[in-house]
Amino acid sequence: MKSVLVFGASENPARYANMAVRLLQKHGYQVYAQGLKAGKIEDILIHTDWPEPDSIDTICLYVGPNRLWDYHEQLISMHPRRIIFNPGTESPELMQLALNAGIEVIQNCTLMMLDYGRY
């Protein structure tokens, strides 16, 4: 089972990150919800600490680029296979850092990718 870190997870069910956590779990992925503050989405804890490097296959971003840069070192040090930049999270600097580190960069909507079987 592939593990996915959803960065920007929120308890608010109207937030896309919350929807992504629930939909990823429904599709059978092991989800690590990473938030700016602790909480819970159904039975999934929202963590404020980072998982072990090399334990995550995919990172799905739900934090705007103005706040995202503060976490670029943590994100790259996770050594994921890919990072999905959801709409509104695009950061050319972070994208280039990821590419330089050998991480696949995808600009797409996680929810749509899951719904259309392209995840």
C-alpha cells in the first residue's frame, strides 16, 4: 500500500485537503494527514510533526505558495517519489527544487485524479 502525505490537512469538511484525506483513504491509500494544527478527520489524526524520511510515496500539497516555502526543506527531505501541486499551491521555486532532487512534479487536482482513475 502506498503512503500519501496530505500537507495542509484540516478538520473543516469543506476544505479540499479534508476531502482529499477522506477520498484517498476510501481508495485504499495509507494517509498521513499533516496540518498546521493538530486535529482529526474521521479516524485519521492530523499531525503537526513530520513522518520519517523515505516513508512517503506521494505528497499532496494544500498550502498556498506564500506559506509553502517555509516548509520546503521538510518536504524535499521526505524524499517522496512525487509531489502533487494542487490548484493554488504552485510554487516554481519548490517545483524546481523537487525536480533537482529527482522528485516527480505534478500540477493537478488530487480529487480529480482519483475520480478519473489517473492517480
